[in-house]
Amino acid sequence: MLDQVGGVPGSLGKRIAQLREERGWTQKKLADQAGISVTFLSEVENDRRMPGAEIALRLSDVLGVSIDYLLTGRLETRPPAQPLIIPPELQQAAEERQWTLAETVDLLKADQLVIARRGRTGLRSRERRSKQDWVDMHDRWFGDETRK
């Protein structure tokens, strides 16, 4: 019995079987490539056994799919990574104060979280902070008064 949602088989075993069949592979070929027995693969495909983490990883690698897809049927839907843009005022403050890149990025991310949280209550997210604003924020959040 196939329990499908949006064309994706509803069980781990059914997803493995479907992926194997899409590639035109026999159970023997997949089992050999994953380093498992044909009997064990058959039991997994028929939902009689569950593979451990190591075997599930090997199967996902051999089949060329994510472990998330293999285990849950969900495709990764991460948004593409956005480039990190450090405002010039923050960059100037970081260079003058010799903050590490990690400190600078942490400060920027903390500021973005505050803006996102307060955005509903009226803080305008497009207001630019001055270099001194960044210095004050760094000192307040990181307690670094020694670099003045």
C-alpha cells in the first residue's frame, strides 16, 4: 500500500524502492553499492525493518538524495543564502576599534534581531546607525569599554 502526498511515497522503504527503480537498479546493485545484504534491503523496502543511521546515510549517498528526503519525504526548502552586507558605519567602527569579524557579524545580527522584534512596534528598520551608535551598542552588548 502506497501512502503518497504530492507524489512522494509515504514510507522510507517505499521511497528507497522508488528511487532505486527510477535509476533502473536491481536490489542487488543498490545493496552492493550501499554495503548491505539484498535480504536486508528487501526487508527495508517492504517496511519490515528500519536501517540504522549509518546505513540510512549510505543509502542516501548512493541514491543521491538528502537524508532528510529519505527519512521524511520532504525536499530541502532552505532559502538561498543572502550575502552579508556590513554597513559602512559599522565597518569603520570595527576597523577603528579592531573588532574581530565574528564580533562585527554578531553585532550586526543582534541589531537585526532587535529591529525584527521591534519592527511591529514602530522602530524603523531602514534608519541608518551612525558609527558612534555601533560603538555604543558594542560597548553595551559586549561590555567592551577597554578599546576606546
